[in-house]
Amino acid sequence: MKNVKLAITALLLAASTALPSAARTMRDFFAAEDGGIFVSLPHDTRLDMLDYYEAGRKMPMTNNFGGSAVIDTLSAGYMRLTTSASSRVEMLLATSGRDTVIYVSTTYLLPAADSHVTAYDTNWKPLDTSKYFKMPQMRDFISISRGDKARRDDVAGLAKIPTLECIINPAGNTITVRPTVKCTMTVEGYDKLEPYLATSISYELKGLKFKKVKK
């Protein structure tokens, strides 16, 4: 009987790995990640987090650094989790035909929210993210005539720590990026920057890539 159970388990595992990427959900990818990305969340901890969430309980779990982590939102194509008191992760699946890209937005909240977006394939191999989503620079938020490049760079340079926060909207398949430099600047410096500063830039998913929304 024991050998039969082992054989059944092996068959189920083989079947799950044979599923086309489009049929796999965010839960599958989160559970399968080998620990190179979710360094603070061991595999067993992630499985426990999923079990509690699917049982209707958002149960905080202790991470590897003694902090607390919890799943905030989980659907077939999107996940948001708090990984510590000062960080969060959002993940979105982008699928086109038989191809899938996993977007991971990691945001550190101190001293100001600052995000980093990385794209992966379905085996959690890093892709060239710039081919799929190009993170804006501070100068992209500065509203000055295009011909005055030097002036634009000077104004953008007022923000010595150019922190930017990414927010994923799974319903609209968009990423909104907003400057958070007010928390890293002096009052005088921000007062000089603010008149030229756009509040946000939005990107919409087209196939596997995010394209800037034109206003």
C-alpha cells in the first residue's frame, strides 16, 4: 500500500509540472519558487500561508528574520503579501498565447516607499525586465518643455534619493508609478521640485509587456 501511495504521489507531481504555464495560477508559482526570491519565507512557511488564506484566515507567519508576513490578496493571476513591517510584494501573471511572464514588484517602505520590478519566466528564471517593463526615471515625472533637457535634469536632480512606488491594479492590468520623494527631501527642496512634478505615470499591459499610457 505504501508503494502505491508513493506511486500516486509521483504521478500527481509529474502531472502538475506538465501543466501548461497558462493553466497554472499564482498560488502554484508562489509555492514552487525555490527560495532565491522569497529569501525570508521558507517553502513550508509559504505553504502554511497559502493553507490559512484558503481557509479564510489571513494568518501572520514568522519570517526568517523574526518579522511577520501575511498574504493580503490572492487570485489566479495576482498576489499581494506583506513580507515584513517595512516591505511588501505584489505579483502579476501576464499571459499571451502559451507564454507567461511573472511580474514581481518589491516595495520597501522606509524611509519612503521605493519599488523594484523584475520579470521572470515560469521557471523563475530572471528575464530582461527592460524588454517588458521600463521603470521610469525621476526626470520622466518633470513637466518642462522637451527642448529644455538640461533644465529638466537639473530639476530632477533636486531629488537626491529618487524614490518611486509601483502599485499594481490587477483588475485593469496596470502599473501606476508615483514619486515618493517628499519623504526624502527637505521642505525647501521639495517646494522647489513640486511645481514641476507629475503625480504619477501609468502603464497598461499589452500582451506580455507594459506600455506607457499616453495622456
